[in-house]
Amino acid sequence: MLAQVAEEHGVLLYSEDALRDAWPNGAAPRWMTGDDDLDGLITLGGDGTLLRGAGMLIRDTIPILGINMGRVGFLTTASRADLETAVRAFLAGDYKLDHRSTLSAELLPSHEPPQITALNDVVVHHAGVARVLQVRIWVDDQEVGQYSADGIIVASPTGSTAYSLSAGGPIVTPDVDVLIVTAISPHTLAVRPLVVGAQATIRIEPRLTRSSQVQITTDGQETATLEPGDAVVVRRGTRSIPLVRFGSTGFFERVRQKLHWGDLLERLTNE
């Protein structure tokens, strides 16, 4: 279907090499190399697929159409049933853009990669088995304190409905200019999620020993392993990610539909 619609609109398709077997004979597009000059990106999957696709893009002006092929797909904008209609509207330019702010994580002393961009979140956590992680956190030049928890999440407003929400963090609308710090299973009731201005710099210093294996994960992808003396500095990113939207569906409608937000009685009545 994608190949047919693309041909009708005079659009040249590129695809990941890993999807070769998914294309019918004679309909194979060109294969992505990482240096392609793309005008748009279509992701077929859930939020994880969309996040991975956003991470592959070099330019931040490329609109992303997420087609949900799974269950939740909070960031995606169309379902499997609407695939053809959504793709046709996308190729015809009949859509709106929802620009989402990103996070930029820097590993100190310098690591490879030295700087990472994330749309949802940056997570510092133990690798492998679950163990308590002790970290000290600063916001700008003020020390917040020492945390004992299974990990620390720094989320963007977009990421507030992802891992941070599962860990007890607040839901933040995408237009609010903030960063969210959420501890994963903190070992004291005194620790609560923290919301700071987007201009703030958040520094996380894990207390590590030589036997510690602590990782930084960005948007669910393992990025780097931290050594004793390392720190992670998170700021608002300079990039923004344009997500394709159709119609008038708003943020809270997606929250109600995807996350089943609202009173249980209302959901039972609607069913």
C-alpha cells in the first residue's frame, strides 16, 4: 500500500534495510544510509519505534508521522485501520505539526558519544540486577540532595506520560516549558518528583565503586556506562521534534483514550 500511494504522489520511498523482507516483490524502495535527504518520516509501530526514528534524524525540520501498530502508541497519531488515509493526507501535506522539545544529556568527563539528544527521557540506573543507586543531584548551582532509589529519570513534558508517569511523576502538557526529575522507587517517602524550569541545568552524580555497573539510558535505548567520578548533565535540547497531527484531537483527549484517564464509572458507562 505504501509503495502504491507513494507512486501516486510522485514520492520516492526509503526504508530501513532491516525491513527488506516486509516489502513485496517489485515494490522495494531505496535503502536508508543515514545520509539521505528526507522530507518526512513514517514510523510503523508504537512509541518506541517513533522515538527510535526521531533519534535517527539529523535535521529537526523533518515531520514524523507515527502509525500505531500496537496497543497504546501515545505519541503516534493514527491507527493501523487509518494507515492508508493517514499516509495519503501526510503525502498531500494535509496535516498540522506538534513541535516537541527535547533533552540534551552530556556525560562528564567526556564520553563517546559526548552529547545525546532524547525526546522523552534520560535515565540513570544500575545495569542488570536491581540495586539501590545513591546519587547527588544539583539544579544549577543548588544541591537538591542525596537520593537513594532504583534510578533517576529526567523527563521532558513529552516524556511525562512515559516512564516518569509509571514512576509516580506528574502529567505535564507539552506546551509547558519545564524539566521533570523523578526518582524510581525511592527508599524514603520524603522524596517526591521535582519540576524545574526548562532553562535549568540538572547534574546527577552517582556514587559508584569499581564493581558498580551504572548506565545512562535515553528514550529506552542503552547509551553509555558510567565510571566512578562520572556525572550526567541534562538540559533542554536545542532541537525540537515535529510530530504530525490530524484533525482537532487534543492532548487531554489522547490522555483519556490512550491512558484511560478519568473516572472509572464514566469508562464503564461508555462501554
